[in-house]
Amino acid sequence: MENSPHILVVDDDQEIRKLLGRYLQGQGFRVSLAEDGRSAESCLADGRIDFVVLDLMLPDVSGLDLCRSLRARSRVPIILLTALKEDVDRIIGLEVGADDYLGKPFNPRELVARIRAVLRRTSALESPSVPPQQSFRFGGFTATPATRRVVNAEGTEVPLTAAEFDLLLAFVERPGRMLSRDQLLDITQGRNAAAFDRSIDVLMSRLRRKLGDSGNFQMFKTLRNGGYQLAVEVETGEAPSSRAGGTP
């Protein structure tokens, strides 16, 4: 239990908060509970938090603002809890760096499944001694799955969230292939796409912006009624040195 992921649940509904706390502990997680943004910040400052389950509606701060603030200073995975009709807020949540979202009401088992899926993607449950893997070079960037890092031609790291890195990996592992939104959802999130699910489009927009591909879309092509395609050549090689500021 001491080495299990530490999850912070932030929700102003006392019943939901306690229910999730008991259920997550029963699933082997360590849990801290917070009823508002102030207490959430206190929990984050007091100890290591490995995961945040964050309700959008808090009494003292917007969940979106708290998500944005967390992402600006940390890569801690975040799942947003939203009301079913808050489509716009879900999309904005992904834009500001959330890794996934879950609409209320929900089954706690689904939340645990989502948490475990995100933790697998962020390697939070992996041994630190992961064997070296190959790297992918494309359009002046180098992506290394073993360290989940992307660096540009100057060796500067491009900060990607877990969801953004998984989306990029889907393309570099399948260079030149057209990937539909449904395929990308299945590859990156392991679940079927819901009707009108725009999470992939939001992630693509974020990924393009971070890779400087937000103008003419030279790196990624959008295919009408299809999906997306990585349009640059991909080369594979050994993982580069992890020295800070080094050349990949």
C-alpha cells in the first residue's frame, strides 16, 4: 500500500468524495480528499500526489482554472469529473491539459479503469528500470518511448502531456497511415469513441501547436471524412542520451 499511487480526489460533494475515497482505497490506492481548490493546493504541497481526480464545479475556484494551474507546473495526470451536458467544459478541459474526463453520474469501476489506463500511459506503475527502447525521428524532432520525451533539433524538450505523447506515438509507429478518430481513440485510450467525441480533435490541435505545426499543417494532414495522417518521414534508431540539454 505504501508504494501504491497516491490519488487526490477534489470534489465539493461530501457524499461523492467519501464514496470515491472508500472505493479507491478498496482498490489498493492511497487517497487524499479535498473539498475545494484551497484544500487541494494544501494536499499537493504537503506530499507527493500521483494522480488528481478533479471536479469542474468547486466553490472557490473553477476546476478548469485549477487544472490549468496544475498543468503549468506539473505533469501529474488529471481526470476531470463533469456534468453530462458540459460538452464545452470537457473540451476546454482537454485543451488546458487534462488527460481524460468522465461524465456524472458515473460508475466508480469506470473511474478506476480510466485511472489505471492513464497510469499505464504515464508509466506511473512501471518499474524505473525500463530497458532502453528505440527512438523515432521525424520533422526535426526525436520521440523516445522509454523516457516519454520529445526534443526538437536543438535538444530542447517539448513538454507533452501523457495523452499528447500517446497520440504522437500512434502516428510515429504507423508512419504514412491514415488513422481515423475511432482508431486513435482505441489506440490511445483503449475505449470506443462516443458519439461526437471531439477529444482526439482537441488533442491534435494541442499537439500541432506544441510542435509548431499550427499554420499550414505540413506535418499532420487532416483527411476529409477520414482522420489524420503523419505526412513526414519517420526514422528509427537507438534512444538518445538523456543528458539535459544534450543533442538527440
